[in-house]
Amino acid sequence: MGIRSCLAGLAPLLFSLGAVAAEQAQLVESINLYRSEVQRCGEQASAELPPLTADPRLVQPVGRSGDLQQAMSAAGYPMVNVQAISLSGPRDAAAAMKVLRESFCQVLLDPQFVDIGVNQQDREWRILLARPLLTARLGDWQVEGQKLLAQLNAARGTPRQCGNQSFAAAAPLLWNATLGSTAEAHSRAMANGNFFDHQDPDGRTPGDRAELAGYSGQRVGENIAAGLDTATRVIDGWLASPGHCANLMNPQFSELGAAYATDPKSDAGIYWTALFGAP
């Protein structure tokens, strides 16, 4: 009888823990959906951003104060930068997301952050967004651009859903040297200029840059990413983002150039550009 009573007492606790975990996961999903679309934050319009990856090392106790750097070190997270947001009052993920959109849009839309952890206790929330150290050993931009092309073509070879759009398998893209050098120049401009946008500081669009470089194709598209240190992570992020995924799967594109560039003084550290074209 005593054992039965104990088990019965555990049931509400297990249900409560499950409900909290569901709300935490829902908030991560809501943040990633918010980042996946162009948003207006103050006077700035954000680019579409790949989703943040949930990392259990970033799930920190609610109400904790003190040195975040020490907390990340103790958790084994190799941090470059971390931002903590504490909320008091929201009863669920929807209410928390409303506060985040209204008061913390700049943090949510910062392209340097690639990982996230969410913790909730009653109506207290602690959200951490972080950028880890770059640990991958990368080849030069052409080597990594070709790796990205190979993985991108593997993804195009499978039918998939990109948000509300369905795509059949698409033919592989061919490498185009002009698009490649144009992509490298934009990645380098973002890294050295510490910005993340399809439009460069001179107001040029991807189509403008390709045309100036001598590309004579009729159609150009561009995906960009920041803070991710392997082609695999870049492709995974793009596939999880409806707009990037649609570009990647677009059967009208037949050529690609891709490149990365790094600058340790920049916010995100590493920037990627994939430039799609059609002759």
C-alpha cells in the first residue's frame, strides 16, 4: 500500500515536469520561427536567420546571478559570447515570447548566436543565447565551398518540405567560378565589416554583385549564414529555415558559388555565402 501511495504521488510531479519541458521546447520553437522570417527591430530589418540549436549546457538555474563566463566554463561550454535574458511573470511560452519580441528583439535577431538554452520555474524564465568557439579546421574558401556544394546537392536530391512549400528532388548544381569569387567577396565584406545582410554597405544586392563580377545569368539567389564552423552545420541550418530551404531546393537554379570568410574581431567570427544562379 505504501509503494502504491508513493507512485500515485509521483504521477502529478511527472506530469508537471513534462508540461514545463514542453513549454521550454515551445519557446525555443517560437524563437526559431521568429528568426526564420524578416523582422523589424527598432530601425533595423533583420535577415532570415537559421534556427538556434538547443544545448543542454545552456539550461541554467532560474534566478542565478554571478559570472556567466564561470557558469559556462563549469558547464563545459566553450563560449565566445553569451547573453542571458531573465523574465518574471509569463505563465507560458506564448506569453514569454510576447515579452521577448517587445523587449529583446535585438538579442533574438543577433546572427552571432547559434545555440540556446531555456529554463522555467513557475513564472520565472531564464534564456541563454550563445556563440561557441570555432573548433573546426577549415580548408581554404574554395575547398569548403566545394564541400558545401556537395552537401547542398545531396540535399537537393531528396524531396522535402520547406515551410509551406513542397519541393520535388532537384538536379544537382554545377560550380561556377564567378559566383564563387563573388560569394567569397561578400563573405569577406561581412567578416571585415562586421555586418550580416544580403545588401552590402554600398547598397548592392546579390544580383548587383554578380553582374558587376561579370556573371551573365538571368536569375540569382543568395543564402548567408554566420557563426557556424562547418559546411554541414550551415546546410542543416538552411534546411531548417523555410526561406533558405526554398532557395536551396529551387529547380530553376543550376549553378552555385560558395565561400566563407573569418575575422576574429567580428561578432560572429565566420560568415558564409552561397550564391545561386541560372544562365
